[in-house]
Amino acid sequence: MWVAENWKDYEVLDCTGGEKLERWGDYILVRPDPQVIWDTGHEHPSWKKKNGHYHRSAKGGGEWEFFSLPKEWTISYSLPTEHTLTFHLKPFAFKHTGIFPEQAVNWDWMSSLVAEQVSLGRSIKVLNLFAYTGGATAALAASGAQVTHVDAAKGMVNWAKENAAASQVPKENTRWIVDDCAKFVERELRRGNRYDGILMDPPSYGRGPKGEIWKIEDAVWPLVKQAAQLLSDRPLFFLINSYTTGLQPAVLTYMLNFAIGTIYGGKVESSEIGLPVGDTGLVLPCGASGRWTP
């Protein structure tokens, strides 16, 4: 398992009874997590010191209950390239805060690959699909990549811009696109644009800006095949993230091998990703990632 273990401003303090107890900077949140099927009690003292609690409804969705939590605050993360990222957080619909902290293990990996190539004088272009609030975008751009950030939600792109500005990422290193990711890939193919690195973090289910329906089991393989055609003659990496139970690491490995490995060779590795839990030495699983490198 690949574990995001280098956080200072974030940690999972405990997890039990379908919920996880998290510290986000100075604030304690309790959020539901479907992976937490065990019940080990609530002995950790911070369960009684929470600043926010997301209650899931039996009818779907849910709502926040707040206890002395600001509307917005920031946390930081230090990359292995020695650049510090700053993220704006705020609780919003469906339990999210604005970043997925487990993805830091992929930020570290990608930023190190990019920084090494940039140090050799190479220009690296990266395409970030379903880019959300731009954690990966900030990490890559801070490490010297030219990043094209694509997300169908204008609000998420604006939030990503705020994170990039707070992280003091050079403005010229990022191109911001509000668009349906699959349609953008099709247009990039027609334009003849190519990228040295591609990453995608597709949702299990979603809708595009014009009501387009995205269902990952049906749509991800065609998208991976098309996106693979956007790779340059000297590709550096291809990353897929999945939070869908049915897309196990072996499924990601299979797709990457057929879509990219059969053309470029190289190596594919896939694994669960996770977050360490307090002092227990255990890890909370948080999805899976598949990585291709030449």
C-alpha cells in the first residue's frame, strides 16, 4: 500500500463505527467513511473536542453540524522538492473539505519525477483531468511542470486557482479549463496537442456542464485509451486514481498495460492508497492508484 505519511497539518486520529476522526490543522472533524466497518469504541479524547461533524442521512446525503469551526481555513503540505503548498479548506456538500489528503502520496511521486526532468533542462507538459481543487496541479506546477487543469465545475476550478495562488505557484505554469474531460481530450487529439504526463481522478458518477452523464465503469476505459493517445514521444508518467470499489488495483494495472504498456513498454504499478491512523500503526484504505512509467 502507498501511504500518505508525510503530513504535518493533517492526521487521522481514530476511526470507528463508520466514522473517522481527523485533525485538519487546528480543527477536529468527524466524517463518515464506508470503509470503517469496525467498532472499536471512542476512547480517543478528541472525539469530545470536535469542531465539525458530518451526519449522513439514511435517505442519502447528509448535513454538517458545527462547533466553533470557521467558514474557511488553511493547511500546508511540504513536497519532497521542498516547496510548501497551501490549501484553502471549507466544509461543503457531501462531507468534503476541499482536498483528499491521501493523494499526497501521489503528489510526492509526480513532483519528484517532474523536478528531476526540469533540473535536466527539459520542459514537462502535464494534463490533469477531473482536477478538482488542484492539489496535484499545485504540486506539479510548483515543481516546474506546465499544467493544463481540467474540471467540469467552474467553482472547483476557481478554488484550485486560490490554492495555486496561496501556494505561490508561478501563474504562467498553469492553464485553467472548465470543460467536460472526455470532450476536452477529444478536442486535444484533433488539435494535435501532446503531454509528457497525464493524471486523472474520475468520479464514480457525475454530470458534465451540459448534463452529460459519467459512470466510471462504462466511461473510464474509453477515456484512458483516448488519453493515452495524447502522450508525447517521451512520456514521463500516467496516473489513474479510483475511489470506486469495483476498480481494484489489478483492474487499473490491466487498463494501463493495454492502453499504454503495449505501445510504450515501461512499467505499471498499482496499489491501494491510505492514511496512517494515529499511534496504532494501522492504515485506513482510501481507494487505489495505478501508475505507468517508461
